[in-house]
Amino acid sequence: SAKPLSFAGSSGESRRRQFLAWVVNRDSSREYFVLLIKPGGARLCHEMERELRDKGFDVGLDLLGAKQTPIDPERGAPIIPGGNGEGF
């Protein structure tokens, strides 16, 4: 429900390195990642998925359209009433 994090950089590779540096401080026994993939992002996503799994994280994948914005940049992801508390 929090505002999403952004990793600034001049390239996808730069943002990937920043993200993976942030991941070092996450707990793979309590957290997991869902990678949202837009057209053209398959190669980078595949690399990130492999690296996250190598670090012991569970990883989910979902495909998005080129113009989709799944997470509000100011409000974060919506909480679904009656859900299991994990967003799914």
C-alpha cells in the first residue's frame, strides 16, 4: 500500500544494479517479488528473476501492456477488501 520505490538510472542495467543492491537488505524467508513485465522487458526480467531466485526469493511474473500502469505512483498498490492480507 506504500508509494512504489523507483531506481533512477540512465539505463535498464543501471536500474537493475541499484535494485539488486537494495535486495541485499530484504528477507527471502518473509518476502517475495512479483515482476511486472512490459513489452521489450523480457531479457532484463529474465536476468532479474534468475538473480532473485539465486538469492533465495520466490518470484512471480505478470505481463502488462505497453501503456498499463499497475501501481499508482503516489498511492501504491490497492488493498483488496476481504483478501488474505498479502495482496493476492
